[in-house]
Amino acid sequence: MYSEERQRYINQLIKSQKQVKVLDLANKLKVSEVTIRKDLSEMERAGLLKRTFGGAIDLSLSVTDKSYNVKKSEFIDQKYKIAQYASTFVSENMTIFLDAGSTTHCLVEYLKNISGLKIVTIDLNIALKLLNEGLKNVYFVGGKLSTRTNSSDSVNTAMALSKFNFDLSFIGCDTFSLENFQTGSESKAKIKEVACKNSSLGIILADSSKFEKSRFFNFLTIEEVDYIVTDQGLEKYLTGKSKNLKDKFLLA
């Protein structure tokens, strides 16, 4: 089979299944994985798909970086509902971690009247909002600042964060599936892993618009977090799934 024929087949598969794996394609087309990777690279350059680790996805599933100002205006009703639901886990005198992100930023509104909180964050916007709301015990973990998100995003940030212990961590993600969570940089992935590992309870906050899309770095699996607070848009994807899996997802 010539490369043009393979690529037509791959293109049809991408359109119907939305994603493909290199190993599966190599087995089906009886060629090497190297050959498939070359085909996928050519198709990506042609604007037909987006390469991912181990395969490729349809362009409709690909997520591009957006500025904080853009993100904070998207799906705002869902984000506040998620934040309000998440706040029910918080009680007086807890130590909590707030990850960078627009949904965790919404959470501040529901924390400002809970006394005795110690709050650690890597998000400069969140830290300033907490101070403006009169919270006293606010810790900002430094490192190289991302100009796109106004948050610390470096290996040094992850190392500094590892010194803390949390009752709760509220962690954001760029995309997620029923298996794992993804983000756009290796340092962000490490920061999220450290925060969850150092918490008695690790909770992902993510609206359903992020579901079944893809970013480059996986950072936690479903089994490694305690709960995922999302919105009602995810309900249809949980139909027929195991009780253990469905119990992880809390729909605001």
C-alpha cells in the first residue's frame, strides 16, 4: 500500500473515530511504526490532524493555549457552579492548595467567609484576590512566571510546593478523559502531581468542555485523585460506566 493510500485510510479513520494509535495502525496496515509516524507527521503538516503521544487526534479535539482573560470569560456559569460545589469540602482552619486557573479563581468567592484558612497558590491573580478579600494566611509559591497565565510555572515551583502538606488540593486541567488528566507543559504536570500527592484529598475542577480533548502531558490518572467536580454536561458520558468510576465524578 502506497503512502497516499495509507493516509487516505488514516484520514477516514480519524474522521470516524476522532483518534488513532500508531501501534494499531501499524498492525492494521502491516507496516512499521516508523512508517506510520512519518505518515502522521506529513498529515499534520497538511493540516489534517494533530499528533499526540502515541498517535493522533482529529483537529476538533485539539486544544490550543488561550490567555487567562479569554479563559475566565468562557463557560462562566458552569465554573461558578463547580466552584460552589467544591467549596462544600472546605471547613474552618484547613490548609488548602489552589491551582492556577479560571475555575479555581471562582472558588475564592466561596472561601472568603470561612475562618482560619491557610491557602497556598501558584496563581498571582488568585493570591491578589484572596488578599483583597481580607484573607490573611495566603502563601504564594514562586518560580518563573508565565506571562500567559500569570502563574508560577517551573521546576523550582514544584520543588518549593513539595515542602507543603494540604488538607485539600483543588487542581485544574486543560483536558481530561475517563482515564486521566492532561496539561500543556511538563512543569505544570509536575506541579499538579506534587500538590495531589501532598494532600489528604485531591480534587480536580474541570468543566465538561474539556472532556475528550487532548494536551501533550498526562499528569494524574482517575485512580490517583479522589474526586472530579464537573458539570451536568458530563452525565451522558458516565452512562453505563462502573459505580466506582461514576462515584469519582461529582456533577454540579
